[in-house]
Amino acid sequence: MNFKKSVSIFALAASAFCADAADAPECRAKLVMAPPKVFFTKLTDAMRRVYPDPETEMKFAFSMMPFGFPSFNGISESAPVVVCAFNTPQAPTLLAVIKADENSNVSKLLAKSTNPPATRVGDKIVVPVSAPDGVDMSGLPEAAAAAAKRDNADFLKLDSDGETLDKFFEGKEIFPPKFFKDIERLLLNVASDRNGIVVHLSLDFKDGSGQAKFLQSVRRFKSGGEARLIPQDAAVCVISSLESGGGFFGDPVFGAAANGKYAEAWKTLASKSEGGFALASVFDGAKTAFVTASKTSASPADLAEFAKKFPRAQVELPAFKSGDEKISVENSIESVEAIADCLMSRFSAKGREIKTSYAASADGWFVASDDKSLFAEAVRKAKMRGAEQAPYPLKKYAEADSDFTVILNNRAVFAKLLESLGVNFKGDISETVLLGKVSGTRVSVRLELRFETLRAYADIIRNFTEAKKAEEKRK
């Protein structure tokens, strides 16, 4: 065979292979679960430690009987169960891949009870979970079995693109339409150990999307001590080394202002940010108050100029918007709690006051709050000389290796929840912490949920449920 003929045959074979590859079904999303025996053991252990309920546990055990519960004979103890999603017309087709002996009970049962029927591919059985009417199943079982190779999960893992998620949730009224349209890839990993559940989530946004552009443009700073200015025992704290411009500068509602000139003027103030930010949400009696702090080059004169330019304005704030209702805001420079040159902003709608916010520039810090006492305390801390190096409870989170950190103070939350039941909570419970990183167009977070914390919340839910049932019986 001469050289030219060999090249021609190779080229023809290569083009045929590429054509077949292009036409081959593509798995666009995968849900990977631990092997059935491992999955059942971990889930029941978590249930017993969080919300013990023998009846629910028994129902779950019955649901696992098709898999051979309790021995799971014939099913691999090391291979996960993988559900693959293919973007077929109308809706995604979902196929579950289970490594099981051909003569096992689960293989025999699934081969008889599914429509379309289950298919044996090598040492695996591929089971249709959801398939649109009339869908062409040609090649899908083989593609699913191939996609499931080398997968593993400690407990649960989801890997998907945004388009598949949008198609899957279409018409289910769980998420708004096209909610995931800007996501290139979503990766969720749930693991468990003796202490609790650890969740890792990463989102890759599509190049050119608004989220991607924002993440690529955002600036990072080292901790400048912002967290020391906010209440250390707040119900929720957010500490970020990302720049504090936009909605995180000052009163968060300003960041949502849709009114052109007013919003642009506020964003001009926000652009003077010179560091990250810290924000706290505090339970204050029946209301929730906020306080935030960030480094800034904005001066008291800049705030005075803003108030002079916009003594009164009409703005649209989505958080408060009701129909076509406009929000009125009045800005003035006042003395608040003996602090001079404060920007006071009064929000109202149809003559009804909604809230009042206070902001000040103090020694290179921008401080804002909708509570006078919280505002005054934060400004006092901002003016303290030499306090930057002093220890404070939130300092370990401010110096953590993360771009943003969210701390949920469960003690404060419990006290608020139990207050409605007439219970004075004096217990101690650890905080729940979410750590986040930004890299290019990716946002990733890590959240650890301790079993003791989940159990405490579950007990509150149980108490609420029992109280409601008792009240209904009395009626």
C-alpha cells in the first residue's frame, strides 16, 4: 500500500470517527451517590443524630429494599450509583447506572419494572429514571455507563451545566425561568463525618456574563480591621476582602437604587472604597438592624455634597417596592449621638416612614447603620487610636484564607427563635461558618454543618410543630 493511499484511508477513518463522536449522546450532568450500603448507613446515622424518627427511618429502609436492604447482596460496595442527564428534546433524559451482579435481585427487579426497560452494559445495569415520551434511547445506556466510569462520592456529588439545570426545573416553579443560564458549570459535593456534614459548592460563570465580568473586575485587599468595628456577637456577620463598592457600601438598600442620577451619585461615593467590608445583622427587639464598615477616601465634605445635591429624591428600591410605589428619601447632615457631620437618610412611602439610615466618614472609615446606638458605637471604634492590632473575637475570621466569610451566630438566632415560644435560651452552641473564594470567573464556598447544631434546629422545628398541632386541637 503506497503512502498516499495510507494517508487517505487514515483520513477517512478519522473523519468517520469524528462524525460518530459528534453524533454520540453527551452526558451534560451527573448526580453521583455513594454505594447504596454506604449511602444508607451515612444517611440513617445523620437522621438519628439530627432528627430521630423511627417511622421515617423505617420508610427509608423500605425504600431501599429494591437494592437488597439490609445486606445489599449483589450490589457493589465500592462503586457509586450515578444518575446521568442527557439533553434530549423536550426534557432531559435521566439514566441511573448501578454496578450489580446480573443474577442479583435488584438487576432482576429493575429489568422487569421499568419503562423503557433497564439495559445491561457490562457489569452495570442502566435504569431509565425519567425519559420524555417517544425519546430515542439509542446509545444512551452505553453513553451513561461510559460517563459513570471513575466516578466516586463520599456521600453525594452533583456536576452539571446551567442549561441542563434550567431544562430539568422548567415548569416546576422551584426556580425562576433561566435561573442557571449564566452558569457554565455547577459542582456540588456533600460529605459527612462523625462531626457533621461538609458542603462544597463551586460555580463557574460563562465568559461575558454579568457575573463573570464582575468577578474579573473586583479588587481584593488584605484585612484592614473592618470586622473590629461591627458588633462581635451579631446574629449574622459578613467579612470580605473584596472591594466594598456597589450594594455593600453603606446602607445595602442604596446599592439597589434604580433611580439614575441618585444611584450614580451614590456609586461615585462607593468608588472611593479603599478596602474590603464588614457587615453585621443584629436582632434588636422586634426588628433587625444592620451596621457596616469599610475603608474609604470619602470625606465628610463628600457626604455633605451628596446631601446638598439630593435633599429629596424619588428612588426605586426593589427590597421595598410594592407595585409602582415610589420610595422617597430625604438626606441631610445632622449630629447623631454627639457625632457631627453625619449623613441622615429618611426613607418613606406615601407619607409612611420606612426606615432611617445614618452614615459617616470617620478617620478613613465609612460607617453606616439603621440603628443610632450601633452607628455611634461603630464610629467610636473607628476613632480609637492603635486599636487595629488589638485582639477581637472576629479577628480569626477576618484573617482567614478566604475572600469572604459568613458567620451565623447560632446562639443569637436560637435566642430569637425561642423567644416566640416563651423560652429564655442561655445555652451554648457553636457558630456556623461559610468560607468563600473567588478565582477568575469561579466562586467556591465551603460550609460545615455540625450535627449538634442541626439537632438543635430540628428540636426547635419539632417544638413549633407540636405547639401548632396542640393549638389546632384546642380549636
